[in-house]
Amino acid sequence: MSRQVVRSSKFRHVFGQPAKADQCYEDVRVSQTTWDSGFCAVNPKFLALICEASGGGAFLVLPLCKVRWDPIFGAPRTHRPLLGRCERSLDGGLTLPLREPVVTLEGHTKRVGIVAWHPTAQNVLLSAGCDNVILVWDVGTGAAVLTLGSDVHPDTVYSVDWSRDGALICTSCRDKRLRIIEPRKGTVVVEKDRPHEGTRPVHAVFVSDGKILTTGFSRMSERQVALWDTKHLEEPLSLQELDTSSGVLLPFFDPDTNIVYLCGKGDSSIRYFEITSEAPFLHYLSMFSSKESQRGMGYMPKRGLEVNKCEIARFYKLHERKCEPIAMTVPRKDVISRLEEELRKLQTVVQELQKRVDRLEDTVQAK
């Protein structure tokens, strides 16, 4: 009886295709700060990235179609040296360099490292700073409507993620605790101590069916990815060790395909896994590799993809002085059929070789 070598999945042939040189954004100086974030945000019209500038706090907004950008779009200083991450909320884009902010959100006493827009409510923005405080803002009025102080997070907040309906947030902190918080009440619903045993930063995101995916490190500094059921945080549903690289893994989850992409700071690859409702829950699919390492990564929302080309995700990889789009594509059925036919041929060859080995072993035993 033939043995199934590869798990059946319609996404197991997904592959990454980097853009050609003339479709990359050149002459952009990406920030050299060491904060563990993607440094990039993108929507179907515009690309924003944090760029290097004396004093910090500068970012760049470019139309997606403007690969060779004009200095008129460059480096507005709207944030003083506090910004460590940007999020997409770009409708009209920039037509002139920004000198004065539309609204100033004042409340943090130290650098802001995380900002995240509410997934369903308009003008609601979350920010987390190095002062160990999380603030939820009404951007329309410029007022903070919720404050989670240092009594909730006694140390630096590494990551924050909204649930899909915006009812909960999950946070990872330097105190090695994973917390699920109900922001309207400002209360911690549940928390997990040491989701990963290592001392390096942990990042967490909500995935399907109320689960949470985390990336971190083991005691031996091996990079790990784990899947958790929020109702039973005693043990992970799945825990996989990946490698011994030192870069922090940034997770990007696609709720439409249940694929999570892991992009490591300083890596030259993107790993992707499929999440299912049955054990072992987290399935490795493949890995996209390139020669140059990445300084950061942006993730295009679904409405900006070219679905007629079977594109299911697109990343914007930040190099030292350029931004490179990478399209993740599912091959068409005819290509998959050819690959499956080649796989069947290889399986037949393996079976024939195994039969020959068995016959040789029988001959040796008979002598």
C-alpha cells in the first residue's frame, strides 16, 4: 500500500514571487532603530515606512504606483523621535511634506513602539509605549478613552493585537506573561505565564476560532511557534521549534485562508503554516527564501491583491535602501496537476527501490 508523503492541502503549493527590479521602491533609507516591528504599513493605494533621519520620528508615504518617488513625498517629521511603528490609515496620501499634525495624541511619557487601528470601529487607535502604558484613543477628538497603566503591564509591552471583532486584545510583555484583556472594562480576562521559556521577546496574534499564535524562544535560544486555546492555556495545542537564529519572528495571519506567515527580523526567508481545527492544528507548508536579509516587513490587506493572478498575500520587504514587493501565489489547477503527477511518479520510483532493497536483504539472509 502506498504511503501518503505530503499532507493534502490546497495551499501546500503556495510560492513567493519577488517583484522585478523596476517594480521595487529604490532610494528609501529604512530606519536603523532596533525596535522589533515591521517598520512598514501598506493599503491598496499607499505605502508607508519609517525612514532614517537625524533625530528620528520621520516616515515616508508613497503611492503604490510611484516606484520612483519624488522628494515631495518624503520624510515628514510629524512624530518627534518617538515613533517605532506605523499602521495603515492612508486615504488621500501626501501631496506636500507635512509640517503640522492634524491631531496630536499626547499621553505617553516615553517612546511609542506600537500603534494599531481598531478592526471595526472608525477613528479608534491603540498605542503602547516604553512607559508600560497602553492607551486607546478617539482620534477624532484627540482624547484617550481608555488607559491600561503599569499595574497591568509592569514592564515593556512587546506586542498588541486586536481580536477580529475588536472585543479583546492580546498582549505580550517583558515580564514573560501573555495577557488577554477586555478593553472596554480594562480587565485581564486570562493570562499565561511564560508561553515560551526563553528570555527574548514574545509576539502574539489572534487567529481563527478564538485561538492565539505566539512566537518566541526556548531556554536554548531556539526559535519557536506555538498555538494556544484561549480557554485552556495550560498547555499549547501545538509547539514547534524552528531554528537557532536570533531574529524575532513577526507573525502575520490571514483569516481567509487560515495561513500564518512568520517573518524574522534579519532573516532572508518567510515561513508559512496552515492552521486547522484538528490535531496537530499547526501544519508547516513551505518557505520563501531570498539572498538578502529583511529589515522589516509590510503586509497588504486582501482588498489590494490581484486575485485574477491567484495572489493570496503580498509582502513588502524592507532592505537597507529599498522596498521589495513579494507576491504569495497559489498555482493554477493545471500546474498543481502536473506537480501531483510528478509526485506520483516519484512515489512509484521509491516503491520500486524499496522492493529491490527488500529482495537484496532476502538474498543476503538466505546466504
